[in-house]
Amino acid sequence: MSSRVSTGARPGARFAQFKLVLLGESAVGKSSLVLRFVKDQFDDYRESTIGAAFLTQTISLDDATTVKFEIWDTAGQERYKSLAPMYYRNANCAVVVYDITQASSLDKAKSWVKELQRQANENIIIALAGNKSDLVAEHPDKRAITTADAEAYAREAGLLFFETSAKTAENVRELFTAIARKLPLEQAGNRGMRANPRQGVDLRPEAPGTQGGGACNC
Amino acid sequence: MATSSIQTSPASKMNSTPGAFPSTPASAEAPSPSVVSSQLSLSQAVHQRRAEYTRSRRIKVKVGTWNVASLSGTEKDVGGWFVDGKGVSESLSGLDLKDDGEPRSNGHNGSPDIESVASQEERRSKKRSTIPKNDPGFVPGGDEIGLYVLGLQEIVDISSVAEALRPYSDPHPGRKWKQAVAESLPHGYQRVAEQQLIGLFLVIYASSEIAPTISSVSTTSVGTGLGGYMGNKGAVTARIVLGETTRMVFVNCHLTAGVEKGNLERRNWDASQILQRTKFDPVYDGGGVMEEFGEGIGDEDFAFWFGDLNYRLESMPGEDVRRLLMLHTRNEYGAHGAQQPSSKKIENELAKPESLSFSRNQEAANRPSENDTSSTHISVGNASDPSVASSITVLPSQESLDPASDPASLQTTLSSLLAHDQLHSQMRSRKAFHDGWREGIIDFLPTYKYDVGSVGMFDSSEKQRGPSWCDRILYRTRKDRLDYDQKVRDEEMARKKDNEMKLQGVVDAVTDESVLFDYDPETDGADNENNAVNEQSPDPEFMTTKAGFEDKLSLDYYKSHQRVLSSDHKPLDAVFTLDYDAVDLEMKARIHQEVARELDRAENEGRPVVTIVVDHQKETDSTHTDSSSPKFEGVDFGHVKYDHVKTRSVTIANTGRVPATVGFVDRSIESGRPGGVAPPWLKIDFDRPPDNKNSNPGALQEHTLQPGDAVNVELTLHVDDLDLVRRLGDKVETLEDVLVLRIHNGRDYFLPLRGDWLQSAFGRSIEKLVRIPEGGVRRWQHQRPDGSSHGDEGVKWSAPREVFRLTEAIEDLVERALAQWGMTGDADNAPWDKDVGWPFRGWLMEGKQRAMLKETVREGLDSDQPFSETFPPEIDSLQRLEAVAETLVQFLESLEDGIVTEALWLELEKGMLEREKARKTLSEEDERMWILDTLSNAPAHSVSFTFVTFMLARVGNEVAPWNIPLECGKAEGVPAQVAPRMKRPEVNAAYAGIFADAMIRLPAASKGKERKASETRRKHVVEVFLKATLDDGS
Ligand SMILES: Nc1nc2c(ncn2[C@@H]2O[C@H](COP(=O)(O)OP(=O)(O)O)[C@@H](O)[C@H]2O)c(=O)[nH]1
Ligand SMILES: [Mg+2]
């Protein structure tokens, strides 16, 4: 694949393309999160993924930076576990999902994190998503994993962390945006990016930093 | 059916990565039209909607230039003239009248409050501004201007060698100037660019509204001075991008001075060097992506070139020009100013009669207050040479005359002088600044050279330098440059055509037309109206910028500030109105997002989609009714037996709207297991050739399906690898796997495979076989893998039941088969006559049928059913015999340890070697005893050995009794002299060969002679048992 660098003088955008993989136990809502992010939809009933769904979604971080995600939504069933390395092997970022109403799903998520940290790209950005937050909004007793516990784990393991709901869209965009912000844009040259050191006189010394804010919750 | 099979060996790993699917198939018949948005298409799509996020904007750009001659105090004046537009002399700048003769400046018409020249000159001090007091300012300034661009020359003394050779520019003077300008600018203006090269200084300020819209600022310097590189001459340059759309270049230069011809050429050279050597950083486009290449001068939309270009008036005696012009400047002093030193000087000079080459009354004619009608004619230059001579006619002014045609008017004087302007002549003759550069109409006095402190006294020093328009402001639009390029191309074409016609000799015939193409720049150039100096065109058109926007530039003012006294050059400036499309960043961000979303949607919806249908097959070949997963979504092969081929088919249909390229990709399996697109026991065949027919066999196979098209894939499962059989038997491996079907640019489909392995006695060790319970190896089917199971079972048999049953069946069947042949067969063509190794080779049945029957034999063994029940009734004894016999050989071969294990064999061979060395031989009987004795260390092996050899002797007896000669009963044609040989030894030898190989396991092969001897020993070990005359031998 030739590098996707803009040629000629046509104006475009700072543009980076990254591979993102979703991992996690079956039925925690991986596909639903992708559907929400890509199409802004939610289905109560979703066919389980057999194989790996592939989608793309572009987000703009600010007027100067566009990040395109190539999303691989993998099947969560145990049967296909051995195929997961195909998808995380070259991934730049991973979203490991658990269901906040299912205690076991966090254990599974932790094992994915461990595997990623051992086997995946050294610089992979990992985000932990505790999904189905809408369920506990109505019935707090349904919660099986406290936010504090998950947050503590995420901090310790160096992960981005969000509690999300694919159903209500809560924190879904924030999750992906936070990942995009954390990605090393300068190093994405091979995929069509170059840094933008404004030269000459800095015109906007007081310009509000759109880049710096960061939505990282952890 | 064209068949292509996918390699089941570990295929090239390069394709194992999602997203790295083999690119477009080699066969171009079905190019994949999948939408893949890239940065390029995104930015293009955004660009197409630019009308939605650009707003046309209008700003005024003021460009000023001044050679300050390194004089202190000059910085006190810069705010006054450059920012506030003051110091323009009403009468000496054509300011007083517009074309229509109406007063130009609001309220300035003869504004009485303005300080007089006399008082201005009188109070001059280096410490204070020399700008006239109460000057309201004629040139627009203050916050009317969006962009202030100031070019200064000689802010340090460049005649000083020390300065010229400095490796860096002294920043102090620059600071002084920045401070001076910043103090006079209205609040909020920001410096956006600056560049200094020794005495050259360029600084750009933008209003608070404009500054944030400026990007891609790049500044640079080019020295063309001493040695062609020093910075005492040269240019400082800035490139900015306005509103993310409009590229602007500002060149502030100081070219070589001097009136000599060489100086002129050097100026042209300086300019060409500046053009060539100026290189800017690449532009960051709308979103911040850097363009591939940096730019030079010429890539911009609007360029402004200004400074002390140093071009002079050609062929004009300086003193004449001085006098002529001072006839105009004297008027500035008025009645009260006559006592001014400057005024006196002027009057003195004008009073010198000998120096004037024109008549006396000229003086009077140039006083507008007077009304003299006499005409004056001055000759300037060498009148004897018409090519350099020119004449200036100064006529007395008449009230009714338009100043432009009024021979006594300033404008007329200027026009006649401008005809000698070197810059204009260089432009006309295309030696410099010819490629599209324009200049506004010069309606002000030459800006050089004055006595410092004087409004109108031209250089009164000894040198009395000829006044010249050294200081200029040129500009050029992108369109100007392109038009020029086009013109050059057109001329080139015309010339070529002309030459061609001349060559063809047609020129005479079409003389009239050829005139059209007859172009000679030397002679025609000056007349060519296109070649004329581009002066401000009255009505500038919109032009398309590099980025594809519509912009327009028009010049509003081009003025010198005659009443600035602090330098020997007068400053000048130009005000432009620029209409351009500026990007509204917020709107653009919104459009960008929208476009990205649309592209994503199109891309995701345009992805290829296939449907995979697994043709579920009901199990017919087994009693298996496993319903543990009735909705198993993959390919279920059902029961799988050793060496039994099973196939399943899968249909891949393109159910999407775009062609789909599909292929199985390398599965990433945990380490320790082979990768590849399929496990070793599976073969994948498509019912059509792959896209890349000709590529190497290891390459991944892709198939492109048009919408509505489908391809059938046959999956063939075959387990014949004994290692695998053992692992399956030990349950350390299962027939489960997942194929990964990748849709190029689409998703991956997982296709799980499943087979239910049926236990087999094949491939096991004698130790395990003797533990198989009654009922056969299938009894182990549902036991947990290994460990507990076999040990607990304990030894059930003295030798494997399979060996017993097979040998027994052979013994039984051989009699029946022979009897059958005797009744129905062709006596002359008995299989045992054709091959002495029969029934263990030389079979009558062909392979396929044998394979089928052997399966029944194995099934009989593994499920412990009598062969008589498992064989279909129509299979006769001879066929059964062949199947059982071959099965036995294969079974023995498959044994993990062999009937004669490696260790046993080594022991046997050792004994035989010792005897060979000692030249001892045993009787056959003793040898058999010795062999059995040696084997008896492993009783089950020993018993099995006995079963086999006993059986062989029996079979031998049947097919070749000791008394039957080999050729017995053969055709009459056999010559009598061929002595009949005994057949039995040959049969024995054949059997011994076959079974020695099947039963005896060898250490790693030895070679040559050794091997041959060893082979003989092996055969001997079997053969010696066949020689025994068995008690039932007759
Ligand atoms: N209430 C609720 N249900 C969800 C949410 N996300 C997914 N689900 C449901 O959980 C089930 C499994 O979701 P799916 O996306 O297929 O999970 P996956 O196997 O991880 O891809 C589906 O029935 C979804 O409707 C959520 O945020 N809230
Ligand atoms: Mg899913």
C-alpha cells in the first residue's frame, strides 16, 4: 500500500489512519459500540459477530487534524480466540470492552489487556470500556463492577478508561476521541501525516489549545 | 470443472494481516471499485464544497519602501508617512487633481493648516519627526489597512565593509524600527513576519482581525552583493498565506547602484538571482498538511516587489534633470519660504544661465501662478544621435488643459522623463521584471536624490547625482504571470510555424499571411503593445488563485512622500485593495466533518458483502447422532476415519452491490501449530481458476465475484498422516479449526470446521493394541485423553487382536479364494502365478475398489465386527482376501513400534553378525529357536511375529505347495529344455521381502553395502520361518 500522502497543492487536512481492534467477551457490546460510533444507531438485538467486521470512521480532532479509524470488530467467542492475534497484531489501538453488570467480563477484559501488552504492538494504545452504563442508571443494584475499581485497574495498567453505553451513546464518541488524541500523530508519517511545526512567527501564542485538553478520564 | 486448490501448507505469511489483503487482482477484468476514502479524496471533497466555507473578504494592503541611508532620525518619520499617510506633497504628487479634475482628498484641497515647507525644513531635527504638522494624511492608513508591509533599505551602513561581511545581521536596528512602527500602528496590530539582511529589513503587520488568518509564513534572504553573495545588496522576502487560500509574496530588495551600463546589467542579474534563489518552506494547506515541495517566487497568487531597485534615468544628464525638476519643486516654498536655505539653493542653481540648455522663459512657464503662453522646447542629451536623444517639450500651462496633456504640467514633465526610465526599458526589452510585473502610474517626482532635510533640493553635493526613480513598488498577480508565460509560448509557436513555412518554401506564396507570424523581438518588441510596461490596469479582473479561489487585486494609491526630510530618498507606498475568498475555519471544520461522515458512510455501505452457505449434509456413513450443537454454523464433517476422504461444499455468493474479491487467508494460530490457510488435513478447491492464475503456487488465491455471482468451494478432509492419527487417537489433537475468508475491503468471515474422529487401531503400538477392550478400539471413543485410561484397562490380549484377526482371516480366505478360482477362474492366469507376492501385492482389484474394501476391513477391526458381516455379501473370497491381505501389510507398517522393534532388531542383527564373523551357521530349526527366543523378551511382539510368519507359511503352502514346479501347467509353447523350477522358494522370498519391511523397524539408515547386508539379514529372519515344513503342509 503506497503511503497516503497528499500530493500537489490541494488543500486538505492533517490526516492519519489508524487500525483499531475491539476485544472482549461475547455480548459485552463491542459490535454495538461500533455501530453507535459509526452509524449512531443501536439495535436491541444484534446478531453475534462470526468473523471480524471491518468498518471505517473518520473523526476530526480540530480544524487541522483528521483521524481515520480502521475498525476491526472481532468475534468474542472462545472458539475464535486463537484468531485474535491476526487483528491486534498490527493494531495501533485497542478497545477492550466489558459489561459493567457482569463481573466475569472484566476478568476476561483483563486477560485481553495482558495479552495485548505482551503480544501486540509495543506502542499500542489501549482503552478499557465498561459498557452498558445505562442499565445501572435505572437499577444501581445491577452494577457488578464499581467505577472506582475499574478506574484503579485502568490507571495501574496504563489504559484509557470510560464507562460507556452503546444504547444511550454516553461516552462513545468521547472514548474514540480520547484514543485519537493519544495516538502519536507525528509518527504516523507512513500513513500520510507530517508534523506541523508552525514556522516563522507564531501567530497565535494565546490560541486556545484544542490539542491539549484531552478527554482522558483516567 | 476447473479446479484450483489452495495450498494447505503454511503459506506465505505476508498476507496474514487484516488490511494487507492482496491488492487488486492481476486480471484486470474485474477491478475492485470499492470506495476507499483517503486523505486525498477527503480533501478534494471538502474543497469541492469550498463555496460553503469561504467568505469573500476585502482588505487593504499597504506596501511601503524607503531607503533610509542609515541616517538616524529616519525612524521618527516612519509612523507619519507609512502608517498615517502623511507627507505627500499635494502639488508634487498629482494628488491635487483626479482624472476628472476634481479635488481628490477630502478636505485637503489647499488645507491651510498644513505646516509650510519652510517651517518644516526650518525646524528639522534628528530628534523629531520631519513630517509636516497638521497634515491630515492623504494615503489611507490607520485601521483602514489590514496588512502593512514595510521594506527598508540601509537601516545600517552598508558601505561599511565590516557590516557587509558580518556573518549575521545586527538585530538592534531592526528592533528600533519595529518599535517605531508598532508605536504608530493602531491597537491590536500584530507583527506576522520579519526578515533582516544587513541593511535590508522587511516587516509585516496585520490587524487583529487578519493576523489569525495568516498561515504558512516563511521568510528568507538572498544576498547578491560582494562576490554575488554578500548581503550588502540583495533581498529579504516573505511568503504568507492569507485566509488559507491566498498566497502572497513580498520582496524587499536593494539592487546594485550606479549609472554605468555595467551597473544596470548587474541590477538585472541581482533581480534574476533573487528570483532564482528565493526558496520558501512548503505551505501547510488548509488543514495543516505540508505540501510536498517548497515554493519560490512565482508560485504565489500575488507578489509585491519593492525597494531600492536603483534603476536610473538613461541618457539624461543629471544636472538637466535636476534643474527641470527643481522648476517644479521651487514652488513648494512659496513666497514666505524664499529665505529657506533649500529654496535659496534652488533659486541659485536655476539662476545659473550657463547651465541651462533651454530658454529663460521656461522658468516662468513652470510657475503655475503665471500665465505665460510662450512655448519652450528643451533638448536633452546628445541631439546628434537620434537613438539616445529625446526631447522634452514643456509648454506653458493653459487653464483649459488637462494636466496630463498640459505641456507645462508636472505630469508632462514626468512622462517625458519616464520615457528614459531604465526599469521600464528593461521590462520592455524583457531583461528584467518582464514576466508579468506591473507598476502603478508614477505621478510623483523621482525619489532620489535629495539633500537631507529638504523637500525639493536635489543632490547639491559635488556629485549632483541625477534624479531617478530608484525606489519602486511593483506587483504581479498569478494571472499576470500565467498570461506572460502563455504569450511567450504563443510567440514561440508563431516563430516555429514561421520557420517551418520558410523551410517549406511557402513563405513566398503566402507573404501576406506570413507577416502575422513574422516576429522578431528585437525589432518588434518595443512596438508590441503587449510588451508595454504593465501599468495599473483600470479594472482588474477576478483571477483564479493557486488553490482555486477567485481573487482580485487593485491598486488604489501609489505615492511618494515628498515632504519627508530625514533621508536622501523619499519614501513611497502603494495601497491595494484585495478581494479574496477567505476560509471560515469554523464553517470549514463543519463541512470537513460532514464530508468525512459522508465518505465513511459511502465507504462502509459500498463495502463488498458476501453470503456464505454451508451445504449441510446428513451423515449417512455412521451411526453418529451427536446433537450437541444442532446449529453449528460451520462445516461439520461428521465422523472421520483413518484414510477416509470426506468432502463438504460451501457456496460463496456475492450478495452486495459491488464486486467482491474473496480468498482464504493465513490463520494466525498459536505458536507450535502450523499456519497456512487451512489445516494439513484439509484441501480447498474452488470451482473456477483464481484471479491470479499465473502467480506462483504459494501465493494466496483470490476470486473476484461480480454481484449476483457465486463460487462453489469444495473442502476435502483426509486424514492419512499416521502422526496425526496417533495424536487424534491420543486425543491431544482434534479435527477442529477455523478458516478465515477475507473479503477484500470488507469483513472477515470465520468458517469453523469440525470433524468427529473415530478411533482407529492403525498407527498404535503393540503395547496399546493389546489393551484394546473387547469390542474394538472404538470403545475408547469417549474416554478422556490418555493418562488413566489405557493403564487401567490392563493387558487384554497376548498379541493384538487385529493381527490375530487379520492373519486368521487370510488363512481362512486363501483356501476359499483358491477354491473359488479353481471353479471360476482362468487356470492359466491365476494371480499367484502372475505375481509370486500375491495376495500381498499383484492384486486383481484396482485401487479404488481395494480402498473401499480396506475401509470395511478397518471398520471390522475398529468396531470388532466379524469381517463376514462388514463385507458386502457380493464381495467374493478372492476380493476379500486381497483387501484383508493388503490391510494387514498396511496395519503392520502403521504400527508405532513395529512387531520387531528397533531394539529387538538390533539384538537379532548383533547375534547374526557375531555368527557371520565366527563363520558359524545354525540349522534352520536352531535359527528359528534362536529368533523366537530373542523376541520372547517382548511377548506380544513375539506372538504377533509368530502369527504373521505362521500365516505366511500357510498361504505359501496354499498358493505354492513345495512339490509344484514354477512353470507347471503353463502353456504348451514353453520350450522343453527350460527346467521346471520350484515355485515355493520364490514365493517365500517375495513374502519375506514384503513382511520384513512391514514388521521390522530399523535405526536410522546405514548405507551402501551395510544396508544391503542388513536387508538380506532382515529377509532371512522372516524367510527362515517359511521354510519350515508345517505339519499340515500336505
Ligand atoms: N442496555 C444495553 N445493552 C447493550 C449495550 N450494548 C450492547 N447491548 C446489548 O448487548 C447485546 C450484545 O451486544 P453486541 O454488540 O452484539 O456484543 P458483542 O458480542 O460484544 O459484539 C445485544 O443484545 C445488545 O443490544 C448497552 O450499552 N446497553
Ligand atoms: Mg460482536
